[in-house]
Amino acid sequence: MRQGIGLAIAWGCLTSCENAGAEPVDYFADKTLVDTWINTSSINSKGLSMEAILNIVEGQTQYRFVYVSTRIPIDGKMVIEPGSTESLAQLFSNISSLSNVIFQRHGLKIIVRTPLASAGAPAKVGAIQP
């Protein structure tokens, strides 16, 4: 049985832990993110940086992340419940709500960035067609 990753609110002062309603994203609208799972059985329960979490995802999937490390809280710590599995949709949703970043999938690349200033309808996260 699949269990959820428990992300503790452990960002400290790096972020407000709220997305402030800017640019809401529905990761569950992307079937690929819903159907892609990662295994966290090798993770210990200490806080992990976002970079470490992204490295785990890259190591277990075909996806690669693109981001500017000075623009996102890459060193902020989160706690992942070890020994479980989680869909990328749920993982990205949890991280977004804690860190004020969003994920956009473009084929096998996933862009990690801060939300745009203007809020609107939920952004679509499916693959962008040429």
C-alpha cells in the first residue's frame, strides 16, 4: 500500500510557508505527475534540503529539474517520512505549499520557480506542445 510523504513545516525563516494565493497550480491535473511515484525507504527522518529532495526524485525518475538556486529556497530543510512512496503530484503540492515555489513539467524537464505576481486560474502543468 502506498503511503504519503510527511513534510514537516521545517523551513524556519526561509519562507512564509504560504503561497499567498499567487499563481495556484493543480499538480493533480497532470496524469504523468499523478502516476509517477518515488520511494523514500532509503531516506532518514532528518531534515532534507529541497536540493536533496530533487536529487532523490531525479535518481528514481526520468525527470531533471531546472532552477536558479539564488531564486528559490534550495537549502531550506523539510522532513520526509521515511519508508513510504509518494506521487510527484502530491510531493510537488506539499513542497509548493511549504516553500512558495511551483513546479512546471515540460516533457522530461521540470522547472522550479517562484510564482508569478498575478494570481489567476490554476496553472496547467501538463507537457507544453511545440
